[in-house]
Amino acid sequence: MKARTMTLALTICAAMHVAASAATIEEREANLSASLRCMVCQNQTLAESNAPLAADMRQQIREQLAQGRSEQQVRDFFEQRYGAFVRYDPPFMPSTWLLWLGPFVLLAAGFAAMWRILSRRNRVEPAPLTAAEQARAAALLGSDAP
């Protein structure tokens, strides 16, 4: 009786470990699928894409994770196979500096242009009124002084 109970307990523990391991692999596969680009759709992640290639890539991710590879090793595998473009968030390297820094440069240029325009506008002094304009203004204001 004790042997059966012990065997049953060990079987349940093993099944729970396998289920937990499968859930972990599924979570890791979902994270990786969300961070890699579908090479067919190109504006979708692997997780969003229904393309056959995306399904194959997701299957490859699951297989590599089941073999014990880390997420970074799987990411490196796909990057080596398809290039840095496969990453949905491109790495910060010389070929992508414009991509990462471009919006900030454009924002700074916009602020500089706005500051320049506003500072010019504040520096311009109004032209003095002519005698006719002074007389008209005096008449509108009801004063006798020119």
C-alpha cells in the first residue's frame, strides 16, 4: 500500500513538473514571438502573424527552448539566420543610430526653429507712426494732442 501511494505521489509530482515546464516554455515562446518580426508580414510580430513561415518560426522557438536553449540564444539564432531586421526592437548599433536618435534630433531641431522664430518676432520694433496716422489716432481717441 505504501509503495502504491509513493508511486502515485511521484507520478503526480512528475506530471506537475512537466506541466509547469510546459507552461514556462509556452510563456517564453510567447515572449520571444512578441519580440521577433514575421519575415512575410514585416509589420507584425510572430505572435500576431498567421503566415505559414511565422508558424514554422514559432515551432522552431518551442523546439529550441525545449532543448534547453536560453531566450538570448534563440534570438541570436534567428538574428544570424535572418539578420538584425528580424528583431522587432532593433539593437542600438552604428547602422541603427539614425533610427534611435533621429526623432530626438528632429525634436531638437523643431524647438531650435521655434525659438529662433519667436525671438525674431519679439525683437522687431513697430515702425513709428506717420503724421497722418498720429492725427487719425488722436481723432479716434478724442484727444487734441498729436
